Amino acid sequence: MNNKIWGIILAAGFSRRMGTAKLLLPFKSKSILGHVIEHGLNSGLSGISVVVNPDIPDLLTEAMVPGIQKVILNEKASEGMSSSIKLGLLSLPSDTTAALFLLGDMPLITTREIDRVIQDYSKHTELPLIVQSSYKNQKGHPVLFDRRLFSELHLVDGDEGGKSIIKKYEHQVYYSKMEINLTPDIDTQTDYQELLREEVS
């Protein structure tokens, strides 16, 4: 059976600490979000939904590119990441086997890391509940949840994301080992300046 793994890009965040729409900041001739979308489109994902914050109008334009199946406006973005997770799950086709979550502010996660998670999920005869990326023993994104956990993901609140679900099923998590250092998200001006250093390195 071919697994249908759908990608959900969570792109509804606004960095209060940066005071700007961080996902639209430029990096290597694209926006930060543009890189995440490109990596997703070049991967083995069956389809991609992008959840955006309608209070940042240009995000909608940035997300509506050829190849993206669904762009969803999160009117409750202020309620935290969980609200985007729930909307993303509601957008999935009924025959989806698993959902892989990508953060819109992590442009250095490439197609290679996404495909590694997909491959590590699909290679099992008995599919794991969760596949989480591991960067030299540091846990990170992307994270994949099997459809058996969708109902529990609908119950998460606030900005916790899927952390409580991962903790609950920690003995059933398969760790997808990456060969690079942990990739940080872009949350502060310092993070962004570090990212720009990658541009010239």
C-alpha cells in the first residue's frame, strides 16, 4: 500500500520580539517562508497545506504558489500554534496516512530532511505513531504523526503544538537521524542575523 503523507506548513506566526512579519524577511533571493515551501514542494510529500495568518496579508500571496494544494487562513492565530495544527488537519484528504509538520520559520530544513522522515516512516511494516527528526541527539522538526493520532492532535491547546502528544507516546517515537546540526527557528533579530551569515558562508 502506498502511504499518502501530507505536509502542513505552519506559517501563522508573528514575532513580537522581532516586531515584524519574520516569514517574509529575505534570505537567498526568497522569503524565509518561500524556502520552506520550495523544500516541501521538492520532497516526496503527497500534497501540502499552508496555514497563514490573515493579519499579515502578504503571507497569503507568498503561500499561493503553483503546487500548493491548500492555503488556509487562521482567524484564530492569536490562540497559538495548536489552532494552526487543527486547521491544517481539517484540510487533509480523507485517505491521508500521516501528516508531516513543517514550521514556516525554518528555511534551513531541506528536502533531504523531509524525505528522510518520509522514508523512515514508510519503511516499517507496522507504521510508527510518530517520527521525529533527531539532529545529533537533539530533537527537532520536521515531525510526522500517523493518522491514528489526528483525533488527539485536535485536542491540543495554546502554543504547545504536538509536544504533549510526543511526550505521551515517547516510547513509540521513531527518531529519524539527521547528519547535520539542529536547525534553529527564526525568533529574534539575532537568529535572523545568524541566518544571513549562512547566505555568505
